[in-house]
Amino acid sequence: MALPSKNEDYATARMTDEFSSDAASSLNAKQSNHADMRDMARMGKPQEMQRNFRFFTMFGFTAILTASWEGILSTAALGLGNGGSAGLLYTNLATWIGFIAVYASLGEQGSMAPTSGGQYHWVSEFAPRKYQKLLSYIVGWLGLLGWQVGVAFSAFLAGTQIQGLLVLNYEWYGYERWHGTLLMIAVLSFSVLCNIVLAQKLHLVEGVALTLHILGFFCVVIPVWALSEKAPSKEVWTTFYDPGWGNQGLSCLIGIVASVAPLLGADAAAHMAEELQDAAYVLPRIMVIGVVFNGLLMFITCIMICYCIGDLETVVLTTPTGYPFIAIFYNATQSFAATNTLTAIIIILSMLSNITIMAGSSRQLFAFARDGVPVNAILVICIVGIIISLINIGSTVAFNVVTSLGTGTLTISYIVCLSCVVWRRLTGKPLLPSRFDMGKTLGLIVNLVALGWLWLVFVIAFFPGVPLPLLTTLSMNWSVLVFGVVAIFSGVYFAVWGRKSYAGPVEYVRKLD
């Protein structure tokens, strides 16, 4: 497939670092440094985005996107209901360690190829030549689906948290799922508006969001910890709970999804790489420091929840608000005003997270479209976000199945990326230069640890949320079926149409010898 002339001219003009004055000034106007120019030239991509992000603002982007401590407040019920307080704490710690290995591995690839394409681009470069186009295409589809689900899920959290406050404050309010869907759509609309109107100021928004992310943590954790009656340490760290799986270990593994969701998606920083100055150096460090920092906040919040939650059956299983953390806030403060204030902090941060997730998702969609995905396919993917929000009207269980699908699709995109790098390391195939080089031995160990962790998460993501005999056709996790359909559809689409129009990023790459 012939390269577009703009990419051909771009790569040819820059590969020897002999930039014309016009080209150099054009790139400098977009705040690219010499390393950014070289990396974009090697990948055959024009610099279309303004590089407004620096270390602090990109750190804010990653922190608020994962929203780790805010997220565990919303998902802890799943972990407490499958594993108890001890199960939640230990799986939370394991999740933190596992994702450090994952993002260190992905960060190394991001340093080699800092592009908005992220996983599907890396697969295109590092996979065996015979499978580069097919694997890249499928990973691109799955990654897009995962991010679409992520956008809808974060909007769902913000919308239904608002509903939770309505339930708490107004006895006359009748909870309806369609109310939550309308609030979801309102949050999504607000995020679209912010991403369009504030596009050139997004880095400033992320700087403010990081400040709120940190201050909000202290504003929530300190008063709740100080005012709550706390459970004995022995009870917190040794009490496990099995709702009927018949195996305590399996029960804890099912609950691990509660800790996975708040740390999943930090690869979004890679999708912003073309808007980050000195991306090859800053990006991997942001990903690793981000997961260490956010994991710490999440673990501390997890400890607070387990000490302050009170009676598990009452708070987790019967709270009418739908969110145990709202009940924890009220039990601690005994004040509607204080509970509303603390919950409002979480809602505001959830909305900021949705803005950020939408930004990262749109950049991957932009990159995928740039490499030759049919316009009709893009329109179908964009409509998915609206369809997902409507699913909640019919069944919250069905909506939760779709969110499990998001976990599975993002996880498998990581797995394919890391598998390609492990294959190269084991076979002695060359890897690109990296400014975050972990070395052959350490890099292989970290990659293998990350792969082992990701495979575990991938399998658990498709388990049902409840055991027999509570499991029914309606409560079954059908996301594995949807995942299979999407994977098969993308493969068939590639075979029939995609292979004719999709060249894959590797076709535009100019190797540095």
C-alpha cells in the first residue's frame, strides 16, 4: 500500500535530522523538542497536536483518569461481598503490585514508540511480521471498545452517585434506572462540551484536577477516620467472607475486580503522547509513578473502608443509596450536610475523570482513524457509548456485564502487546531504543510477571458476580460471549474489508539503524 504523500515527505525530510527551517519552526510552534521530532519522524506521523502537556499536568491526567481512591469507594462493595475485609485488603495490595509490573512494561514500549495509537501501534511494530496487520487491527478494535465502555462506566458512576444522594436526602424520591441513564447522558454531554471548548486548555484542567484529587483525598479520609467507630484490627485483617462459592480463595479472586477497575486504564497517558513534550522520557515515568502514587492512595482508602464500614450485611447489602461509601459517610458524620459535601467531592472528581477518559479515548480513535479505519466503522464505535448508557434502563445487571467486557478487552490488549515484546526478548529479535530501558533480564522478568497478572485478571473478568444457587440466566456474566462476538467480527471484517484499507502503523514506520 502506498504511503500518503504527507507522511512520505515528512519522514524523508526528517530522518537524518536535517530539518528545513520551515519544518523546524512548524514543529517548534507545536512545542516539540528534538527527541519528539525524531520519534514522530521514525513513526512516519505528522505532528498534528499541540504538545501542551508537561510532567505535572500529565501526572494529573493519569491520576484523575484512574481515580483510584475515588474508584475503590464505588467498587469496594464487590470486594467486601466476595472475600470480606481481609480479602479486599490483600487482593488490593496484590493488584497494586501487579499493575506496577504492567505499567512499567507498557511504559517501556511507550518510550520506544510514543504515539497516540498505544497498544495497536506497538503490536504492529513488535508482533511477528506475518501477524502484524491482523493482530494490530483486532487489538485496535478491542482497545476502542474497552475505552468506550470506560467512558460509559465512569459516567454511570457519577450519574448514579447523584441518584444515591437523592435517595439519602429525599424520602419521597423513587429510584428509577432510567433516571440514572439520563444523568449518565448529562455527564457524557458535559464531558463532550469540556473536551471541545477546553481542548487547548485541557492540560490546565488536569493540573487543577490533580490538586482536587489530592486535597479531596485528605478531605474525605481524615474526617471519616476521625469520626467513625473503628473495627478491631484482628477482625479487619483476618475476616474473610464467602457468599457461597464454596472456596475462600475463589471468593477473593472474584472480588479482585473491585481493585482492578480503579487502576485499569493508565495506558491512557500513552494515547496522549503526541500532546506531551519529551514524550519518550516523560511518558514511562508518568505511568510508573502514577500507579505507585494512585495505588498508595487506593490502599489507604481501602484500609479506611474496612475499619469504618461497620456491619457488612447492613451497609454493603442493604444500603438504599446503592453505594456503601455514602452510608459510611453518614454513619461517621451523622449529618446530611456533611455527607452531601463529602459525596459531592467524589461526584466532582468522577466527572473530571469522565472528561479525562473521554480525552484519552478520543485520541486512540483519532490514531486508529489516521491509520486507515473505514469511516463507517468509526461511526459505529462512537454510537456504542450512547447504546451502552441505554442498557442500564433495561437492567443494571446487563450494564455490569458490559463493564466486565471493558475490563476484558483492555486487559487482552495489554496481553498481546507484552506477549509480542516477550517473544522478541526470548528469540533475540531486536527492540527499538528506549529511554526507559529495563534491560533484557529485568525487562523479561517484569514482562512475565505482568503477563501472569493480566491473564489472571482476564479470566476473572468473565466470571459471574454471584455463585450458585443465586446464579440465574439474568445474573450470568455474558460478557465472554460478547467479547467472542466482537473478536470474531473484527477478524472477519479485517479479512473481508479491513486488509484492503488498513495498512497498519508499521507501514509508515522508518526504522532508526
